[in-house]
Amino acid sequence: MDDADPHIHVELSAPRHDARVRDLLAGTFGLVGDLPEDVATGCGLRVPYAMTSPRPESVTCLTCREHGHAQHLRLAEQIERLGAMPGAVVTSAEAGRVAEHHRELARRFGEGG
């Protein structure tokens, strides 16, 4: 990684939100894992975790914005398919709301910084 890289990136697995999972585990079980120092990004670089953001408005790397857009659209489609499956643990309406949230994030990533 070039130390002079001024861009804010998005993690390669953008919708996963490791910090949220970490908070959930800490609150539920009292376990606190360390956040990674460096993470893989949507543009193929490894950057310090502090140079990433799940918020579309904060991401300044254009390739990462495109990656975040595609990832959230793909996740929205997967969630809708899950909600439509017989015996799904979430209703179609619940899946639709979550899918719409991810489509909104995709739209925001696609707007450009």
C-alpha cells in the first residue's frame, strides 16, 4: 500500500460489517475480538481498517464505490430470494424491507462521491 493514499475505501465484503458483528458478540457474550489492522478492499488494495468506511458518502475510492454498489445490489437480490422460499424464517415483507435498505445503500454508492 502506498502510505500517501488519501482515499477512503470499502472492505471487500462490504455488507458484512465486522464492527457490528464484534459489537453484537461483545454485548451478547462479553467477548471482544480485535479488529484487523489491514483489510482487503473492493479495489484490490490492503489498507488500514481505519481507512475504510461502510458509509457510501465517506468512500472516496471510485473503484471501491463501484464495488460497494454491486455488493449491496447482489445482497438485496439474495435477501429477497430468501424471503420468498417456503419455510423461510423471515416473511416476504421483512425480506423486502431489508432488501430495500441494501438497494438504498447501493444507490448511494452509485451516486459518486
